[in-house]
Amino acid sequence: MNHSPSARTEPTVAEKVFTFVDERVGLKLLAAKMLNEAVPGGSRWAYVFGSILLFIFIMQSITGVLLMFYYVPTADHAYASTQYILHDVDYGWFLLSYHFWGSSAMVVCVFAHMSQVFLWGAYKKPRELIWLVGLVLFGLVMAFGFTGYLLPWDQRAYWATTVGVEIVDKMPLLGDFIARFLKGGPTPGQMTLSRFFVIHVMVLPAALIALAGLHLFLFRCAGPAGPFRGTPTELKAKTDYFFPRQIWKDVVGMAVVFACTSALAFWEPVVLLEEATPDPGDYHPEPEWYFLFIFQHLRLRMFSGEFGQFLGSMAFPGALGIMLLLLPFFDRNPERNIFRRPFALIGWVVLTVSILLFTVSAIINREFLD
Amino acid sequence: MQPQLKSRVHCADREVGEVSKIIMDPLSHEVSHLVVSMNGTGERQVPMGAVQMVAEGLIQLQSSSSEVQGFPLFKRDDYVTLHEVEIPGLERHLHVTPGEVLVPFPELERNVKRRTFFANLTYVVGLFIGLPLVFPVLKFLMKPMYAPLDNGWLKIGNIEKVKTDDVGVQFEYKRKVKEAYLPEAEIEKNVWLVRATPPVLEKVYQGKDMEFRDAAGKTIWTNKKDLPYLAFSGKCPHLGCAYKWRKHKVLGQVFLCPCHLSIYDASGQVLDGPAPRPLDLLPIQVSPNGDVRIIDMEFKAGTKSQTRIV
């Protein structure tokens, strides 16, 4: 028997398996195609948010599927089964709290990702379609937050849904139909829970997976936009591939998000209020923090009365949405440098500051109410 | 015209070899260098700047053959092929193939007419499958959306609970609901009662009895203008939150909704905040022994006029 080192001549079993698969599907080529994506101007920490969002979605899927092992989406069991997950199932409190804080992480990173694309002017030609699909994905993320909020079936859940659906009801023509469609009746109840559940665990994930795939495909078609400064020669000199430098940065970003979400889940685990009922007792209804600014701005005097309410809950948010959708089509100036796009910069600052102000004032208002 | 592979390369003095590879610039998507196979004596890398003219199968260089010998040797390890890297759009700029690559066109496909017809037929078949499903699916999903209204009277407590005039008193009660296939369940609800003094009553009824009608316009009940008890639906007419009877710094004792800060007086009129209409009055009966009964109604929030939904 020849026991001399045979690594070069005789492949190991793993290598044979790899070769077998590679011959049939072109694994090496596929990996090369996936990893050797040129990043003009080089990898940057600023580019980590897209990958982080994918990571958060995967974690939400895993924790969400685990929660469904115990959760029961019925009006008489949803609350009890959620309490069971929190108090009896081993590590249930952690998985549920991770899922809860994961949604916040998602919203924060979506905001960062969108802001960045906006400020870098990366939505401009030829990347208009990536921006459009991205906006739909943003809507899906918010819908995830809204539908998931009802599922624990506590007072907070019930009232956030009650008010949220009333806002949908303000939509012209279709509002009443959509509100009843979501509620499965005139008031929130079992049908609402069933509908929100199936939307949260089936409809939205399917839509998100499909559209995130399309988002990535479109991104690969157009390629990364790169920095808005620098001559082609400078950019080329700094260009590297997606792997390894950018992936390394992405992975660090994911680890940071994982650590933060875990820490929040650990130190601020989910605590349910009383079981849902149309009588809130002493509870002051409020939506999740990332909807607080909408909640607060509807308190403004200018949005009082039927027409004011239409303005506040439909016309303003709708106009903002349409403006964002049309943005790459009316902003045809190829200039990407944000410091030479004063309107874009001012617009972003005004929107961000007002979201912050409304959120903070909603929080201050809490104390005034107690 | 882009340089072609296998083109002969001519210098000012003589032919030096043929184009063996082409190097693209990944940013500009243009050809940046030619790799010239020097008739068996190695490959050299020639910048496009040195090219004087590109013709069919021929590259004319400005340099002499000795200058070409001075260009750097081509180092294969410094490059990857197009297949191994993703540079979006580069392929579309590339016309270096030496000729067409062909596969035979199948015999059966050669004389097929009506290709457009067949393509459209697939859409038609799709519609035949999809269209008949639209209505059943819609009806399937809409089943619970429009529940009939219930005009039954519900006992919610005894009027003894109300001690002071013109003050909101919350009556909490349980209501049985039967949703779809589910067993009958009880949900907790609440209404606010006010024992109103004549000025407040006047504000509410303005000298007229209040009639409640069903969708067909038939009178269900009439609240007499002289009955001093008012029952308000517990749902805020702004966006459907639950309001409370609270002390306000400036306005005194008021109904206040903690959600969007709508404020109402004891007669339900809007004092402040975004609410579009006063609190919703419900049909009320007070029996001689003090039992309070109401018809449990809910109205669509956020509209100036009342639209009953429960």
C-alpha cells in the first residue's frame, strides 16, 4: 500500500462531490459570477445595508417559523399561546423578542438604505427600476410591521390595528371595502386575526422574496453606482470585487446588527399587556414606534375634520409616495453629488427632521397623558 | 469598427502576427488593448492608442516592428475571462467574435405559420383559466365583510351608578358575539352615560326628538328630548380609539381621546382636536327600576356624517 501524501493525485471525497456537482451545474463559474462583481471605487462600509437587510429578513423568517410551532392564530388562543411562548417554552422569550426587535432593526436599516440611495443619487438612470422595486419592498416591510403587530392579540395589538385600519378606511372610493376586507367584517375580531396572520406569514414573505430577488437581479443588471466623486481613472484604481473586501464589511455589519438585536431582546424582552378587547381600560392606544410620527401628525389641528383627516392620512402620505415613485423620472439631471443637488438635500433633511420631531413629540405627549 | 480576433497585424514596415485576445476596459466598456501573437515568439500587449486603422481582418499599427517588440509581454495571470466575472453591460459592447456561431434550425420549425397566433393563444387559455376564478375567489374572501346590523336591546347596568349631573360615567358591559364557525364568545365593550341638565340636553337635541332609522328608513327607536340620560358609543368618531372622561387644564371636565387628542364636552360636542363630528348618541331606555338598555351601535369613524357599521 502506498501511504505517501496523495492529496495532489487522489482527490478527497469532498473534492469528488464538489467536482461531481461542478461538472453538472458549473458551481465554480456560478460562485465566480456571484463573488467577482466589480465595485467601482472600491468596497465601503457605506454599502453594507443591502446585505444587512437580507440578513435581517433571513433571521425574521427563521424566528418567525419557530414561533409558529406554538402560536395559534385564533381570538381565544392567540394571547394564551403567545404568553406560553414567552413564559413556558425554553428560550421562547428570546426568539419572540428577537423577532420583535428584528422588525425595528429592519425599519432602521431600510431607512438607512433608502436615504443612502437617495443621497448618493443612485436611483438615477440606469437604476430607476431598482429604486421602484425598492419602494415596493419598503411598503412590504411596513406591512409586515403592521400585520405582525396584531398577532399577540393584546390590547396594544388590538388598538394599533383598530386605528390603523380606520386610516386605511379614509382612502377615497375603495377605503371602506379595503378596511372591511382587512378586518373581515365591520370590527376587528377573529376574521381580522386570521387575515393578518395569513398576510403576515404567507402573502408578504412570498411577495418579499420575489421582489427582493427582482431587486437584486436589476441591481446586477445595472451594477453598483459607486461613489459620486472621482474620475474614471481614480475609480478604476480603487475598484475591487464584491468578495472578499465588501463581503467582509457586510459580515461585520450583520454581526453588529445581530449583537444589537440580541442585546435588545435580552434586556428589553417583549411584555404583553392585557388580552385584546374593545374596552381598553386605562391603556392609551399607540402604534409601534416607527409609526408614531404618522400617529402624531394626525393630532395636528390642520388635519382636523373630515377633509383635514383625508389630507393627513391619505393625501400627504400618498403624495409623498407618488413623488418618491416618480423621482427618478422627473429628476433627470445626471449629477449625483448630493452637495450639488440642493433640493434633494433639503428635501431629505426636512423629511428626516420632521419624522424625528413628530416621533419625539409623540413620546413627550405620553407623559402629558398619564 | 472594433478589432476582430485573428485579424492580421501589420506594422509600418511588415506584418508581425495576429490578434489572439482582446482586453476590455471594465468602466468605459471599450477595447483598451490588443494581445498580438508575434508569429510564435510570445504575445505582446498593444494599447489601442498605437492602432492606426482597423479593417476587416486587418489591424494597421502606427509603430514599426521594432517598436512593437518593445511593448510589454502579455501576462495571462493579470486577467480573467468575461465568463468568470460580472461586469454589467460589457457583453453588449463587445463585437470581437471572429464569426457567427451557428446551430441548425430544426426541420419541424421551418415552415410554421401563425406563430403570433399560437403565442396569443397561450394568453387566451390563461384568461379562460383565470377569469372564471375571479368572482368565486372574491366572494370567498368577502364572506364575513358585511354582517347584518343588530337592533336588539342590551342591558348595560343600573342608572344608580350615575351620581352627578353632566359628568361622563363609563358603563362596561359584555356582549355576546358569534363569529363564523366559532363558539359564541363574549367581548367587553363600553359606553359613556351622562345625566344631562336641560342646557346640555338642549345642546344635544335642539328641541327635537332624535330618531334612529335602519337602512330602509324605518324608525327603530326615538330618543325623547326630555329623557335626561345620554348614551355615547365608546368609540371616538375621529379614528375609533376609546376616549375617557378626564380633567383638562383649561376646559375643565371633558371627554378626551388619548390617541389624537380630540376633546368633547358633556353633550358630546367637539371642543378641540381633530374629530370631524360630535360623539355618537345611542338609542337608550331607562326602565322604572333603573335598568339601562341600549342598542349597541357603532359608526364609521372619521366622517362628518354618521354611517352605521355595527
